[in-house]
Amino acid sequence: MRTILTITILIALVWSGYWYIGAQAMQDGTQRWFADQTKYGWNAQAGKVETGGFPYRFDTTITGLELGDPAGNWNWSAPSFQFLALSYQPTHFIAFWPERQQVSVAGQTLEVTSTQLKASAVFKPDPSFELERSNIAANDLKVVSDMGWSLSLREGLLATRPDEADETAHEFGLKLTEVILPEALRTKVDPDASLPPVISQIAADATLWFDAPWNRAAIEGSTPQITAITLKSSAARWGNLSLSATGDVTVDMLGHATGQVTVTARNWRKILDLAANAGYIRADQVPTIARALQPLADRAQEPGTIELPINLSDGMARIGVIPLGPAPRLILP
């Protein structure tokens, strides 16, 4: 019995020592990171850094947080921010944002509120800290701009994991529910208010290839850029409208995509009108595009539904020979 007690005490002392050293390293490393970013020209301020969570976690809480890039393009401030690492798996991090925070970007200030906003990331246990998998989840997220617009969603989830067949690829899953767009945008797209204010769901499942791994260098240096996308599935439902898409594209160094995306649209004539209202296509193109698409719609099994291939090349999007307009450039900031 005495031997068992002695071993138990020794284990407890060793673990306590390990936790203390790890907690101190976590706290010192966080403070050092802020100091280093300041040297690099960033606006990096932390009022106080504390680490607790004994015995199973390293819980680091930062209060009075402010972070902005050297060029002054954006700035983020929050009364507190917390990230946790499991003491028995220190490469697994969990982060919690406060219920209220501010982001300044593009000449405006955004007030961000949520009932829950958290993220999880697991890294490989090596000096490069390469990302293995991650997710970010939000509940009752709302963004209010000082320029008079707001955006909200009830639930959101974005998750990633590496593709087992290719180390340069990551699988992405996205799900957003009950999305409310800014009122000015809704009015522009749907001026007669024929659709409900809430987009019921937006979802996507895709594999993205990058020109560099997502690791510590990606955070501290240049952002990896997309080189190819396989869109396995995607869907959006807004009132009696629905869109889904699949496809494969490659992306060049300028962010221009080349490939084909097959879109299935229900109530497609209404979607054409919305696209024209939003400025994605010219209003005078709508009758021409509708006439060209009608034969495809006539062959569809479900009335009002159409399936059409959209070709992307040379920075343009086309249906056959009909130009839809410039395709979005896929450049990550």
C-alpha cells in the first residue's frame, strides 16, 4: 500500500511539474508572439495574458486584445479571447471569441456579436505546425456596420480536413442556416419583396488544392493560394428558389478559374431576374439568355428546373457561347 501511495505521489508531482512548465511556456510564448508582431510593424496589443486549466488543459486568456496588419487594412479588437490546449495533446487548440468584438476593415467598423463563436484546430506535432484539421462554429452571429447595414445567421459551420490521397489538398464542408442578407442588398436583388427575408440554408462540400501547406509560415508569411477546386456538391435555398452546383476547375496565378461548373436551378427564370438585379448579368441579356435556355428547360423532368453547364475561361463565365460576365477571381488575402 505504501508503495502504491508513493508511486501515485511521484506521478502527481511529475505531472504537476510538466503542467507548470507547459503552462509557463504557453504564457511566455503568447506574450513573445505579441512582442514579435510589434517588431514586424503589426498593431499587436494584449492588456493581460494568463494561463490556467490545471491539470488537463492549458487555458490561456488574453484581455484587452487588439490586432491589426502593418498596412492598416484591418484591425480587430476584443475585450477578451481564450484558447485552450489539451495538456496531454498540446497540438490540439480550441479558441473562444467573446460575445462582442469589433473589426475595422475597408473604411468601416463592424460590430460582431454571437451567443457562441468557437474554433478548433489540430496541428502535426512538428516545428512547421502544419494544419491537420479544423472547424469553426457560430450561433446567432450578427455583423452590424457603422455604414448602416447588417448581416446575420442562426448557425454556421466550416470544417476542413486533409485529403488522404494528396497532401496539397484539403476537404472543406460549409453549412449556414437562416441567413439574413443586408436590407439594401435584398431590396436591390428582390425589389418587389417576392422572397422571404431569410435564406434557409447554404451548404457546400469541396476539395481545394493549394500551392503551399497551411502551417506556421502561412500565418506569418504569404497565404497559400488555390490551384484547383473540385466542387462535390453545393446548394442554396431561398423561398421557392434553389440552386445546386458541382464541377472541377483549375486556378492560375492571377486567380482566374478554368473549367466547368454544372448548375441546377429551380424557378430558373426568377433566378435570372435576381442575377440581373444584382448586376451579375445585364438586364438586356435576360430575354436572350432565357430563349437560349428554354430548350434545356423543356427537356427537364421537373417543371421550372434547368440544368446548365457554365464554362469558365479567360476570366469570363459563359453558357455555351453566351457570355455571362467576368468570373470572380479566386485570390486569398
